[in-house]
Amino acid sequence: MKTKFHVIIVAAGSGARFGDKTPKQYCTLNDQPIIQYCIDSFLSCTGCASICIAINPSHKNLLDDALNALPKAARNKITTVNGGAERYDSVYNALCAMNDTEKNTPVLIHDAARPFITPQHIENVVQATAEKGAATLAVRVVDTLRYAAESTISDNANHPSRSDLWSIQTPQGFTYGLIRDAHERAQNDLLGYDKVTDDTGLVQKTGQRVELVSGSRLNFKITETEDLIMAQQILGQKKITKMATGYDVHAFEEYEVIGNHIKLGGISIPHKYELKGHSDADVALHALTDALYGLIADGDIGAHFPPSDDKHKNQDSADFLIAADKAVKNQGGSINHVDLTIICEKPAIGPQRDKMRENIARLMGLNIKSVSVKATTTEGLGFTGRREGIAVQAAVTADFV
């Protein structure tokens, strides 16, 4: 079971150094606001319980535009608070809005202008936080460093060594009790925010050690215009679009069960015959899972979740879909469209179509507009025409960077 965690996204800044009328976190990359990239990454992690975004109230319309692209279930996980004059004030306001959080629950704090955070790095920080109490993503400094007065290198011979220097990134993770206590003490002038530039610096004032978790140089913060240009180049130059398909069939049991239901697209649908299967026999999610593994040429659902393994007996097929979705994203994939065709005479799919779309969008962290579910019959021909089972074809497209 994945560790449950909460997220604070700091998005109240005006981006004065960025040089654009639109705050940097709402500028677009490939027609998507920068903040939406990190929201999508957090929502794709199964342990993400909630996201609290600290915003400038004057930016609310910009944030609403970004959130409207998310399915309803995803939006329900997101709340907002007004940010403060300083970054630490914004974090404190968000922490105060999370009063019901248990003190040992990990809370991740992330900069809205870091769009390239990956689900795997997020989960690495969550686990390190759960074990150590405080953790942050970081990368080793590789450039030579020199002290300089204005534009002239100092004569100081004690130039800093790179061997022990790290560049600190976000997300930074802390147990709720630890980070809330540190901010309370700072707000009451018992600890102080002086010389503190991030939350790791604040908790270190309490004597808490912070675990370094190896990050990626791609997880850079968009601060100036050239950073946005670099981000656009990363997405544009390395993007490869792939498409894959999946197909699955499940037969109906021969006996009738009054008041029974079948699972289809993760939705329970009344039907008098059960579907045969080792798991919950959700033929729609099985076909979609196969398509996802096809994107990364990594076998099929049977290779990853063999029916010969009793631990998968009656398992929720959503678990298979989530695992396949994660595997795609861990290889740099960004899924942009899902299309399912359900082939059967009964049950009627039309009344359940939008529920399936919303559920699949929720499981995969997609906009519901990117999930298509269609249904057809075979005009009485073949096994589906004889109402002996259901077949599903799935197709997915994704961009890889």
C-alpha cells in the first residue's frame, strides 16, 4: 500500500524576474500552463491525498483555467489558500488550512514553476520523509564556483569545493507535525525566518537533519525567460509520439445470478451474468492495460499479473491499470489520449459511458476530454452476438521526452 501524503504547491509569486505580464507559473508549455505539469505529476501518484495551492487572489482566474482541464474527481483533491507576502507566509497559510492532518503524515512542498518533476522522484521523497522525517530532492553541483565582487573574481584563495555542494530542489518533504511546529515557532519569533530561503533551512534550525534524495537536472525552476525557452526546447526537441493498441475478451458465466454486477471500465454495472476471470474480470481495463504496456514494448498484462498467481485472485483491475500507467510515465511518457471500443450486445453501455470516462481519467490523471469510450454490437454475429461475452479494443497515444 502506497504511503499517503499531502502536497503544498507554492504559486503566489508574481515572477518579477521573469519579465512577462503573466506570472511564470501560468505561462504555457505546449499549450498547457506550467503549474498544470506538476499538478498532473502529483495526481498520478496513488498516495496523493490532497493538494493545497497557495495563490495570489488576483491569479484565481488563471488557476481556474488550469484546473478546469482536470476531471472532477481530481479537482476534488485540490484546495487553495491565499498566499502571503513571502514564500514562508504562503507555506504557513497552507499548513494552517491542513489542521486535520495527522502529525506523522508526509507533506510535500513544491514550487509551481518546476514543471518537470516526475512521479518516481515524488515517491522517492515521500518514502524518505516517512523514514527520516525530512527530505528534499537535490543534485550535485557540477560547475566550478568562484567568489566575486560584482563582475570580478575575488582574490580569496578559499574557493568553494564542489565535492560537498548540492543544489536543493523541490519537492521538499516533512512530516506534518515537524513542519507545522517549525513554522509556528518562526511565526512567533521563537525560531525566526532570517537567512532562511526554503523549508529545509527552517527545519534545520530545529536541529532536524534533512535527507538528500537524488533528483534530476531536468527538475529546474523556471525563473527567467531563458528558462522557459529551455523548457520549450526540452519538450519540443525530444518529444516522440507513440501509439499502441490492446485487445481483450472475457466470457460470461453460464449460470444466472440475480442482482449481480460486472466491472467494466472500473464501474459496477448491473448484469445477470458474471464475467469469467481470475481478477475482477474488467475486460475494458485489461485491454487498456495491454495498450499501455505496448507503448513501452513491455509485454502484456499476463506477463505482469499472471493469472497463475493467487495473489491476483479477485484483484481490482484498477491496480493493473495504475501500475501500467506508472510504468509509462517512469519512462518519460505523457499520455494524451485513450480510446476504448466495447463490443457487446448487453449490458447497455451508453448510460455508463461518462462514468467510465471519468473513472479512467481519474485513475490516469487525465482530462476527461482525453478519454473516449464507444460501444458497438456485431449485429448478432459471433460470440458477442450470441451474448456469450464481451470484447474490448483499446488504443492509446503518448508523447515521450
